[in-house]
Amino acid sequence: MDVQRLAAFADGDLGGNPAGVVIRDSLPDVETMQDVAREVGYSETVFAAPVGNRWSVRYFAPVGEVPFCGHAVALGAALGQAHGAGAFHLDTFAAGPVEVRAEAEGDHWQAELTSPPAHHDAPLAGTVARAMLLFGLTGGDLDPTLRPICAHAGADHLIISLHDRSRLATMTYDLSEGAALMREVGLVTISLIHVAQDGIVHARNAFASGGVIEDPATGAAAAALAGWWRDANLRHGRIEIAQGHDMGVPSRLFATALPGQGAGVRVAGRVRVI
């Protein structure tokens, strides 16, 4: 099977989240898609097939299907290379319609997805305490201005804000324990963030639910964060997110929440060929 290998949300010519991209006349069966994703071994592999003037899309991590992820950006770049720059309308299996726009940028492609609707809720009882125990965090590590939240823009993410950048850099946890927690409470990732004085958000995303210790860039979590901040009237406008630097895979994401409570979020980034 022909698998393109692209890195979404690259920081210039470096880093980005590796994606497998498979474009076919029809989607393979679920077992085949899961086998391919496991063999590729990236955080996700995206599968797409044309249906009229739209694209049927599914995302698979090495150990299971993901409802929605930022690799719509990698797919957008691949579709742009094949069909020319422009907008592509995606129908995701579990998260509904998504739009991605792609344009050439020199030898690279730039793409921007528009996420499903966003919302946020208080985490389920006990979830934050268990997550803090998982990462070895104490109450003193938390940013007192941003409470932990469960945010959604196509997938559920627990977002925990830390007041010290150096504490974010030391993130570590047990993969099997993290997977058990995330699956039990329905989280795709647990996102630890630090908001720097210049407004840049530094992020690390534990992705144990997909069998991956950490994501170098997480477009779905970026959308969830921006949607939460807009709807809670915490911050508006474009948010720059630096991710992957602590794992040696620098990535850069740009998220802009659309106007209106619960509306989707645009997440943009550069795509490079691996």
C-alpha cells in the first residue's frame, strides 16, 4: 500500500508531527487500516477516499482509531499536491465534516484545517487528581489563573496549565498507566501547557491512548485549547503553540477560534516531506 510520509506543523524545515497519509479510490477495511497504522508507527496514519466532491476520512493510531486529529493538515498538503491548491471537504468517520485548505509555499505546503464545533466541561470527578499523580505534579505546579479543563474540538483532551516552563520540560509518566486512565475517562490526550510572558503556549501532549508516549504536535488539542479560551472569554485572536521542542522534534501550530460560542477553530501549520 502506498503510504506518503509527511510531517505536519513543522517548525521551518525541522520537526513536525510525522503522519502516514494513504489516499485510495476507496477506504480499506478497518483491520487493514489498523495494521498499516501499526506498521507505520507514527502517532496517526490518515486514510482518505473520494466520495463525490468530498473525501471520506479515518484516522488510526498504532493501537486504535482516533475520532479527529490535526493530520487533516498533512492530508490537505497531500491533496493539494495531487489536485492543486484550494479547499477540500472532509467527512470524518467519528467527528463529522472538516474543511482543510492547502497552498504551496515554496518547496513546502501550508495547510489550515477548520475543526468540528468546540466545547469544554469540568473534568470528571477525580480525573485531575489521577492525572497529577500520573505526572508527579503537585498543586504548586499548577498555573493558578487557568484551572484544569476537559476541552473538545473533535476529540476530548484534558488540559493542565503549569506555571513554570522548566516543570513542563521534565514531563514523564508511565505509558500503560496513562493509557488506562485516558481510556477509562475517554481522553485522546492529556495536554500539559505553559503560557509564556510573550503569549506563546508551550505544550506537551501525552498520547498513551494511541500507544504513543508523546505527540510532537497535536492539532486537535490546539483547536480544543483555542475553543475553550474563546468560549470562556480568556483569550481571543491567533494563538501560537510551540510543541515538540522538549523531545527534539520542534513543531509550531497556529490556532484561531472562529467567532461565536461553540464554533470551530482554524489550526494552521507548515507541512514537510519526511
